[in-house]
Amino acid sequence: MATRQREKAEKRAEMKDKRPTAKARYVRISSSKVRLVLDLIRGKSVADAVAVLKNTPQAASPIVEKVLNSAVANAENNKGLLRDDLIVAEVFADQGPTLRRFRPVSRGRAMRIRKRSSHITIILDSAVKEES
């Protein structure tokens, strides 16, 4: 089992700098809410993903769309890829730091309110494989 993990780690390391990415960190929305939107665009072409995000009424949709557009711009400007050839290879939202606030409740007590944040990452890939 450890052998397979090593192979995966080596493959990730060799592919790390080749694929265009974009990250949004410390976004003030819960990562579980963002994951609902990310599941809709995973594996789709960029044009389909943008269309889905524009028509999804979730609060995380504009944020994810902004990160996706940033990843596309990185692919076009830094890697020289065409927008039409890009697909959404990997998307994930990790939990960021939580702001803790307190609110008074009955009998002189205080309840904790958690204001969660998230880190959103989008990794694109070219649908047309280049010949080496």
C-alpha cells in the first residue's frame, strides 16, 4: 500500500508545475458550502463550468467563478494554452481558520458562533494532450 502512495506522490510532484492553478485563500464562506458548488464543475470543460456557475443560485458561485477565471488567465498567459482546450481537472476547498465570536443567551450564558473560512483551489488541464 505504501508503494502506491509513493507512486502517487511522485506523479503529483512531476505534474505539480505543469498544470495551471489558481487559489483563493481565507474566503469568508464555509468550505462545505463551497464543495457543493465545486462538485458541479469537476471534470467539465471551462465553458460548461462557467455556464453552470452563472446559473447556480448558491452564494459560493460568484467566488468560484472568479477563481476559475483566474486559473484560465494563468493558463493563457503563463502556459500559453487555449481557453477552448481547458478542462477542470481538480477542484477542492480546504477549511481555513475559524473566527470565534460570542453571543449572549439566556441565564447569563454565552454561546460560541463560528465564522468559518475556506481555501479554494482549482487546477486546470489541457483536454488535448501534447505530443512530446
